[in-house]
Amino acid sequence: MKLVQFSIGDAQRIGILDDKKVIDLKSGYALYLSQEMRAKKARAAAEALPVSMTEFFDLQNWIVIARNISEYVGNALKSGERVKGEKVAYELTEVKLMAPLQPRLIIDMLTFEEHFKQGLSRVAPIDMWRKTPIAYKKNPFSVIGHEESIVHPSYTGYLDYEVELGIVIGKKVKDVTKENAYDCVAGYTVFNDISARDIEMKEILLRLGPFKSKDFDTAGPMGPCIVTNDEVGDAHNLEMELRVNGEVRQKYNTKHMHWKVPEMIAYASMDQTLYPGTVIGSGTVPHLKPKRLKVGDVVEAEIEKIGILRNKVVAKE
């Protein structure tokens, strides 16, 4: 399933992306309960569903609810059956996709060796990194969605891009073993860790940060959806690509991750509770053509089986 957050006017909703339609989870759940389950209080039960993806993941049976809605409403739409009552599906052109969730926490790791060699190898030994995963915690309020604008910060002369695989945690966990790590994965999304590279280098050399290099507003494009773990399958064989104005700037595959998904989750959860809605970034892949982002650039980050995340760089007003 492809899970999305979307808006219609001022109303925020959560839904399932089904081909070129978006199934509204609230109205879809009411339909499923009333017609398939013959539930007497279908509307009340549906109204109790959250309108944010993060809170939806708080429900212990969120995956069962989503699958039931997807199968029941999705099959009705595919068969051409006219669904009576409240509107349960919208054309993509009728809605605005938002970031697929508001993360409670973003943990961004460095898992690709070639990226390490392009940056940190000048200030840290690679053998140390090969033994211990490293990460920083990014401002969750920096997240924006598909087609939202990246505002160029006033204080940097080197704005950069980083396509990453985002691993979305779907339940409360702590001290997860590598063997059980996938049990807590809700799914995967595309993450673009926008970075003020000149500021980042100062922060690294001064042994703190990243802070202003990665935490500014709009520095965390994410989306366009969360694809559930079962649909993605092997997360370690996905093509990744980033384009700026159509020019390929990054192209790699998740098979080159030194630290795999289970290892990242096990390390991040060691003596630390991870809550539903936590996003763990894979870290980025090597740059093919290092070029600074400028106002007017259109950035497309794409990962196989997930989709394309598109954002435009605009000037600060």
C-alpha cells in the first residue's frame, strides 16, 4: 500500500494512493464497516480514526485497518462499482499531497561508503565508521511535502541535496534485535536531506552539529508517500536517483549500504525508545556532479517502488 497525507481545502486527511486515485481512510473505513462488516456504529468508529499519519501509526491494528479499506474500496473502484454515500475516493488532481507524515523524530545515518569518502574521510578514519554507525538528529519540523518549495537560507552560499531512503517506524519499540527489526517498519519513503554545505563543514570541524546546516525550515522534503514494508520487499535493492532540472546528479542502489536496515534500527533503538512516526534516513549516496543548488532549480528525488519527490528552490521573501 501507498499511504499518504493530503488536504482538500483546509481539511487534512490520510489516505491510500490507488493508481491515480486517493482513497480517504475515514470515509473508506465507514463504508467498509457498514457494508462489509454490517457494523451498526460504522460512522462513529470511522470518525475516531486520526487525521494524521503519525497518530494513525499509534493504533496497534493500523495495518489491518488500512488493508481492509484498500482491498474493499480498491476492488470496488477497479470493478467500476458505484460506491454509494459519502465520497471515498478522489482524483489526484482534486487533492494536494502533503508530507506523508509529521515525524516525531528524524535520525539520519551515514550508510554509504562512497559518500563517506567524498566528505568525512578528510576528518575521520574510515575504519572507525565501518565499526560504528553514526547519525545526527534532524529537526522534524523542517519536513515539507511533494511539490512544496525549498526556501534558500539567507546564510549559506552552498545549498546541496541528498537523496535518501527513509525508514518509517510503525510501532513503539526499544532494544530491537536485528532479527526482529522489520516487525517495527511501517514502510519506506523518499527523503531529501537539504544541506547548507559550507555551514556543515564548520560545524563538523568544531565537533558539534549538524545544526544550522540542516535544521532550517523546508530542509527536509519527504514523500510523496509511504510504501508499506510488504510492498517494497527487499529494501536493499532499490535504484536511487536525484535530478536537478532534469540533469542526473546522483544515481546509486541501496544494495551498496554498508549498514543495513536491521542494523540501523537495532543501533538507534539501543537503550532508546523509538516511537511510531520516527523516520530513520539512510544517509545519501555519492554525488556524480557536485553543483550548488540555486533559486529556480527543480529537484527530483526518486527511489524505485516508492516514487518521485519534486521540489523547487525559491528565494527567501
